[in-house]
Amino acid sequence: MEKGKLYIIATPIGNLSDITLRALETLKGVDMILSEDTRETDKILRKYEIEKPQLSYRDQNHDYIFPRLVESLDNGLGLALISDSGTPLISDPGFKLVRDFIKRGFEVISIPGPCAAISALVTSGFPTDKFSFVGFLPKSGGERAKLLNNYGNLDSTLIIYESPFRVEKLLKEIKENLGERYVCLANEITKVHEKILRGNVEIILEAVKGKRLKGEYVVLVAKDGFSI
Ligand code: SAM
């Protein structure tokens, strides 16, 4: 019997229309969807009138459900992995799943689509030939500074995911650790209130100071010496 496959399916990062035809066809074709949050997946399934059983998949329940998932693939079933938004595994669950399926010789197929880091990069106006993506910075101040210094001093654009409550703090840390840099705040990409702010870190810091920022943010730091 032919073994089943795991499909990694990218879903919208805000605008529900941002889903590929291939993603929809694949969702219709698989036997079960592994969802980071089944309620988020429901929104997509309802909009595109797809009915499919779901199983909650998070890093925390990986060890518990993995044997059952192996059995499903052994029995020829097709599985899809979906995260709350964008590309699974990118600051989202799925790495352990892909690694462990590959170890067991199963096929893993990517169905590409939205990713906030890439969308922010291409609208930033910053160089795109070389970039470093670090996802969310660690919590501890020392580790954050170390990471900013390690990646912020490379000859590349730095891409960071940040909560709206910590954007001001992050800008201060960028200024402290990397000095005068051009930065970009990409807020609510693909949504009604999408907003992109670009400028010197000092000016952007002034613009957000004391404000209650809302929505999702990607913060980009241009390489030393770059400005628009
Ligand atoms: N897997 C997702 C991807 O492919 O981009 C990222 C998931 S991560 C848990 C969520 C973070 O991504 C948010 O905190 C924010 O930094 C960024 N993000 C996701 N959607 C966004 C959007 N529409 N606008 C700006 N940033 C977004």
C-alpha cells in the first residue's frame, strides 16, 4: 500500500482570500487536518465550504499523538498541517512533526503561501538579497541584546516578530545595541488597517512613544548605513 503524505499548508495572515487554489484542493483531498487551533481552521473551512476532521496539533502534544499519526500515514491517509496564520513552522508548531516524519521515511510536501516575514520584507524597501529572520526574540534582556548584536551586525536585513506591547521596548533596544539604523514597522499586513512605517529608529521611536499599539507587527532593521 502506498504510504500517506504530510502536506504543510500556508493559510492567510489576515485577509481570508489569500489562500492558493492548490491549498484548497489539498485541504479537500486530505483525510485529516492537524490544526494549531481548530477554531481558526474552522474559519477557513467554513468560508471555502470544506468539511474535514481536525486534530489539535501543538508542540506540547507531539509525543502523545505522534504514534497515531505514523499509523495514519502507514495506512495511506493524507494529513495536512495548518497553523493559526501564514506558513506553519515559521514561529509556529510543526518542526518536530516534519523532522520526525522525515526520519521515518515519509514524504513531506509544502503548499506555499503567505508568510508575514516575507510580506513585510518585500514592502519595506530594504535590501532583499540577504536577510536574517529571528522570529520572536527571547524574553531575557541579556539574551535579546546578544541576539540583536549577533544578527543585527550582519550585512543583511534583520526581520523580527514582536507583540504590539513590546514594539517600543524593542526599538529602544535596537537603538541601544545597533545605534542609528533605518527601521520598518509592518503592522496588520493584508488587513483593513495595514500600515507600514519606515524611518530612522529615533524618529520611529518618537512616533510610537507612549501609544497603545494594536494589531500584529513585524519589525525590520536595515543593515548599517542603509536609508531610503
Ligand atoms: N506562521 C506565521 C507566518 O508565516 O508569518 C507567523 C506566526 S507567529 C505566531 C505570529 C507573528 O507573526 C505575529 O506576532 C506578528 O509578529 C507576525 N504576523 C502575523 N501576521 C501578521 C500580519 N498580518 N501583520 C503583521 N505581522 C504579522
